[in-house]
Amino acid sequence: MFVTAMLLRYMAWRVTDTLPEAGIDFNFLAAIIFLVVEMFSCLAGMLMLHALSRTTNRSAEVDAHPPEDFPGGAPLVDVLIPTYNEKREILLRTLVGALSQDYPNYRVWILDDGRRPWLKEMTEELGAHYVTRDENSHGKAGNMNAAIRKLLQRPDRPDFFAVLDADFVPTPLFLRRTVALMHDPAVACVQTPQYFFNPDPIQLNLRATGVIADEQRFFFDVILASKDAHGTAFSCGTSALVRRTALEGIGLFPTESVTEDLLLSIKFSGQGFRTVYLNEPLSSGLAPEGMGEYLTQRGRWCLGTMQIVRTPWGPFSKGPTPWLMRFHTMDTVLFWTVGSLVKVLGLLVPVLYWWLGLTVIQTDLPSIISHLAPYWVGCVVFLGWVSRGTNLPVMAEAVGLLVAKEALKASWIGLFGSRNQKFQVTAKGTNRDKVVVQWGLITPYLLMILATLGGLGWRVLMGPLPGTPPDIEAMNLFWSLYNCLVLFIACMICVEQPRFRSEERFIADEQVTLIDSGGTCWPGRMRDISIVGARLEMEASPPLAEPLLLLRGAGLPDIPVTVRRSGPGVVNLAFEASSFEREAIIRKIFSGAYISPVTRTPPFALIRSLARRALG
């Protein structure tokens, strides 16, 4: 309530006390434009604050409704894995995880829009089902709908559909935990959070994978749980469970938007159903590996949201969408549009002030401090508290700036362009073995830094602008320096760091034994593990000349290994695993015990990481 009150106070002050003298000139027009955009941004802030006013946790509800207690026993679930061009190793992980569910009644289906014979063979060898179609209309949604129509013709139709992206590996408890929430017949969809077992581009490029939370943690750990408390949670495309009868009632997965997941939940709400959120780590997948893929994904999300605005289920439509769902959909619309626009204008205004004397806010320093500071400080403290340190102001500004251009472009296309936009797949599993400067992304930020600092230097040489109060100079000086900091962080993120490992390593701490060909045992502790190898701590290690060893322990079958590197107290192993042993390694790694994402970013740790990155 305090933050909302301070926001309303700030808005009233901006409208009544800060506009320049009215007139038919560029200065007044620019001030009005900036004010209008800022007011819409404040509206988005109020909608966000409303959403964050409540939260919920459904784990106790899950515990109270085991699927075996459902009438007729555990219902049948068909697990759908839509795929197009993903690599074998990516799909192998997902298939093995999907086939390892601690649930008594399910089937796994690969939906191959790439029509690859090798994938059909691998799917059937593992014990899953394979289905494809002759064309690729409507992307992922069209792929799932084509498969579902075939499944609905079977006599053993499923009660629920689970949806997994091709690069998301479920833990063994995924179905058991999500099905439990379907005890309520009003629930049409159960969404779970997305965790990532590789660093996203922001974490990697800032060399802060153990310090900065991944970019989606605030959304999944805080925002979606809050929306669930208001009844406005929505599906996020993967790691979700959908009720078959509700899906049939809306004509299967929507194809009117490339974000079929959000529109799915909106359509469900119009039919009296709910999407609920189970905030438990039940799957993990690949984050976008480069800035290009990251921006493609965000652009698709933005485009799909704008396409929804033009449908009969949008926030301004006459359709059956409940009013609260409309408000919270509008929150998403404003985030992509006005949120991006205000960031761009926030960079331009100080530059125009230094070079052209443009002043969009006429006030004095005490008024700025008394009206802006309480809201800004309150907002930072509140968001830091509810996000448990995953939402920090400067980082949030830098990340928002990265996607601003893509978001504004996608917003324009989605709102005013052709309705027939193609689904763009986010590439995963690509090779990145060297530093790459994304000059196309970084150049505008560098130019904006130069324009800002150049304007400051120009004012130092030429003196203050005639008739400009010192308070206005001070405000624009602070604004400019803050912008330069944000721009500098954005520039660092655009210098892509190499990813040398073909498979991510996971921290472990388990007793294991190496056995040589003569039967000699060498005890040690496994400190990390990947699908292709492991690192051991050992007091004594076997000789490097040993051609083949066995790794025993850690809940794995005996695995043939070779020593890749050996040093004082450390041995790096490469697995020489068969298909059976490889599947056992995948099951172990993705059991849920080894995914440990950063869930809190201490401010001083962030400052130290940014300083180290800036210094090389």
C-alpha cells in the first residue's frame, strides 16, 4: 500500500507541477509525450503492485491429493514432446526423463515436425511412441493439435496431456505432483516453473553464473505465484499439465497467437476454468545460449502477446474473458510496449537536454527528492524483498534495455502487421567456443554513451544552459550517469563468452571408487558430474597409462571410464558408457537432486562481479 500511495503521489505531482510552460513548441510537445508514456508506465507499475499484493503455495494441496486416491485410480496421462530440429543428445535427455516418471499410468509421445527417421528409431528403442504429420502449419501448437486429434481417436483416450519442450527434462515426480492438483474439476491447467541447467547469456557474459539469478527467476518464483493467488496464472508452454476435456472445449491449443500458452489460459478462463501454479522444481531445460537466440525468444513472446490483443479474447475485446484476467493481460501488454518505450526515451531525454536544451521536467531538486525518492526507494525495497534479491534495479534496467528494440518491433508487427506471423524456433545446442562481440547489438549502446558523455563535456566547455536552474542541471547529471552505468552493463552482456563444455556439469558430493583392470580399488569423492564425465577428489589416483577403469558407486551401474586429466588430488574422467549406462547417468543427473539455481543475488556480490567483469 505504501509503494502504491507513493506512486499515486508521484503521478499527481508530475501532472500538476512539472510541465514546462504551455506553448506550440518542441519542448512542450516532448514534455507531453514523455509524460504520457511515463503515466502508462506508472499504470503498468500499479497493475504489477496489485498482482504482487498476494501469493500462494500449493505444495500442501498436492500432498493431500495423491493421484492413486482419484476415483478409478491414477488417471491416464499422455506426455507430448513437440520437436522440430533439436539434436539427438538434447532429445535423448528429455525422452529418458519423460520415461522415468514415478507415476503408474502414462505414455510418452514424440511429435516430430522434422520427420527424422533416426528420431523414430531412437524413440521406439527407448519405449516411447512416435507421431508426425505431412506439413508444419501453426508451428508448435499445430504440431500438438495434429497429434492430439490422432490420440482422441483411440479407445484409450487420456485424461490429461503433459507438455514438455524438447529441451526440458522432467524429474521423476513431475506427473505425480502435477496430476494431484487436478482433483479440482475447475482446474484446466497446472503450470510448473522453468529451471535451467546451463547459464543464460546474461549470467555467462557477465561471468557471474554463481552470483546472478537467471533472468526468469523473478517471474517464476514471484510473479506467477502471485498471479495464481488472484486466479490469473497462465501456461508458459512447457512443463505443464492440461485437462483433455477442457482442451476439447476450446478447440484444442490456440493457433491465433505464436504464444499459444498464454492464450490457452485466457480461453480457459473464459470457459470458467482456472490455470494454477505449482512452484516446485519439477523440470529443467536449456536457457537460450546466445544473445541472438535470447532476443528471438523474447521477440516471439512479445509478438504473441500483441496478437492476443487482436483476438476476441484480448483485454479490450467483447469476449468472455474475466475482468481480472483482462487487467493482468494488460499488465503484460504494457510491460512489452510502454515498458520498452520508456526505457528508450529515458536514454534520449538527457542527451537532448545537454545538446539542445530540451527540458521535459520543470522542477527543483527538493521537489524531485521529496516526490520521486520515496516511491523509488520503496519500490526497490519492496521488489527486493518479494523477489528475495533476484530483482535489482540497475540489472533490471540493463536487461530491459537489451530487449527494448526487439520488443518495440514485435509490438508494432503484432498490433498492426499481418496476423499470419510464423513461429520462430529458439536454436539450442549450438557450438560456441570463442568470444564474440555482438557489434549489431552493442553499437547503439556505445553511441548512446558517447552522446551522453559528449553532451556533458560540451556543457562543461560551454557553460550551463542559459536560464536553466542548477537543480535541473543536477537532475540531468544524475540521470545521465545512471544511464551510462546501465548502458555499460548492457555492453558487457553483448560480449558473448565462450561455452567450452559440450555438456553442463552438476555439483556432486558422493563417495565413489575407481577399479583398475587388476582389481585394485582407488577410493575418492565425486565433486561434479555430467553426461560425458566426472571430476573426482582422490588422495591417490591410478596411473594415466591405465587404458580403462570402472567407476563404481553414487547409485550408478559400474561405468567404464578413462582418465582425461590427473593432477594433485584431482582426477577428471571421461565416461565410455553404453546406451544403458548413459540413460542411467541421465536419470541420476535429472532426478532433481543436482539442479541448484541461484535464487538470491546479494547486491555487494553483484557489484564485485560487475567490477571484475569490467576490469577484464
